[in-house]
Amino acid sequence: MILDTFGMFDAAAAFPEQLARALDVSRLALEKVELPAHDDIANIVLLGAGAAGQAGAIVLEAVGPTIPVPIVVHRGYGVPNFVDSSTLVIAVSFDGDTAETCEAAQDALADGAIVVCVSGGGALQSWAAANDLLHLPVMPDAPVERAALGSLTVPVVALLGRLGMYPGAETWVELAIAQSIVRRNELIAEDNVARRLARRLGRVFPIIYGGNGPGGVAADCWKSQFNLNAKVAAFSNQVPELTHDEIAGWGQDGDVTRQVFQVFMLRHDFEHPHVASRLSVVEEVLVEVVGAVHVVQAAGEGLLAQIFDLELLGHFVSLHAAVEQGVDPGPAPIVGEIASRVGDA
């Protein structure tokens, strides 16, 4: 019997519905408010930590090729020095009580920024109401933050679409929903690729590599899900950066690394040709020094669909890895313990 006290498998299987619900709720919320003028925004800062920070990274990669202003993701306390009255700051938090994000949002407002809050209530929503700021809801349809990536990402995508900075935003989300249904249906079958990959991984350490951009942000998501769900150390990096340093670290101790590491390589249709070539070479190098190299190919139409496609697969792989480890994928008490010990809870 699978130990899953938080219902993490069910939450992962409901990802397409989560995306659809987030789009409906965001669309309704944005119809009722007056938004800042497009010309008043010179740059954008996305605030978030944990899965909310990953949501920001997904937005950055999805909208980056088309957005007309600089956009950065900030995952810590404070805000960058350039933040001023021409900056749109979007603060994202699952429960609204993320200490880093709440403090950064307050600093941004003090610097004169245009601040929008996205949360499932908490201090961030209360603070937004007290300061007459736009607040977009995160639906409470996931047991923990890491299972709410769609609910955290879609409101930001929808907002940028309404601002005219991400043309076709709702269509891109709908295409992501369509692909996530296809992938979900594959992954809930009795014999599925996620279960097979987790069994092949066994009790060794996963390393996840992706091509810069969509593959890189998906690799970070896989790493996080392995850490939090399977409670295993996992590591991620991206090409081309790792071909300038990390690849040299595989030059020694192959007799050891073959026993303790396996690599997942996340591929997608938007890789730069040189990145694609480097990924292929990296794969050739790694097969000699790790236990196995598993190549995963994204599917779907558009950047957003392919990022979410990879993320959903990684989520299920990590859940099945938790089964292999004999651990409950839901609770991760050390995260809250650290926040409590430093006074951020």
C-alpha cells in the first residue's frame, strides 16, 4: 500500500484541472479591475520563493522571447536597486505568508513600484487590501505549495496577457492544459514511464540536466520535487553553462559515480541548435561515468506547454521515487523547522 497522507498522487493527477481553474479565476478577477497602463511599465520583477519562485522562472522562460521589457525573478529578501515607479512588481506566495516575499513586496512599494500580489490569502492578501493593491487569488486546490505550480503560474501569465505584454496568453495556457491532459492520462496508467524511471533510479541520486531556458527551469523543478517528495539529494544544471565547468568534474572516479548517480536529460523543441548539439555530446560523455542516462522529450504546442509537460512528468517520477524510498511524499518538516528557527514562520 502506498503511503500518501497528503494525497500527492491525486493532486498531481489533477494538474490539468488546476490549470483550467486558475485560468478561469484569473480571467474573472482581471475583468473587474483597472490595470496599469502598458507605457507606465519599464521593467518587471517577479517575487517568489520555493514553488512560487519556480513559477516566476516558468513565466520568465515562457514570455521572455516576446515580452517588450526586461523581466527578472527575485527569490530573496529586499528588491533590486533599480526598482522604482516604472517597475511592475508581482509578488507570488502560495499561502501569502512567505517571509522573503512579504518583505520584498513591502520594500518594492516603499520604492514607489506598481505592486500586484498573487496568493492564497495570508499576510500578503491582507497587506494588499490595506494598501489598495491588486490581489489575484491562488486557488486552495493543492495540499502543499509544490503541488500548486499551475495555480501560482497562471495568474501571472494572465496578468501579463491583459497588460498586452504576452500576446495570446490565454491560448498558450489552453494549449498547456490540452497537453497536460494527454500527459496525465499516460501517467495514471498502471504501467507508465514515471514509474519505470523511478524503479530504474532505485536508491541512487538523480542529476537533472536541461537545455538553457525551458529545459533548465524544468530541471530545477525536477530537482525540487525529488528533494521534497522523495526526500533524496538531487542536483540540476543546464547546458551550455555546465559544459564550461561541471562536465570536467566527471573526469575522475567513474567507478564511484557509476554506483551512485543517474542522469535525466530533459529535451524540448525550442533548444538553440548549438545547445542541442552540446546536450548530445554531454550525453555521450555521461554514459561512461554514471549508472544510466535517461532522455526525456517534452511534448505540446508552445513554450509554456512543453515546460509544464516536463514538470508534470518530473512530479510523477518523484512521487514514484518516494514509493521506491518507502517515504511519504507529503510532509517535509525540515522546511518549516528552518523557518521557525530563524524567526520567519
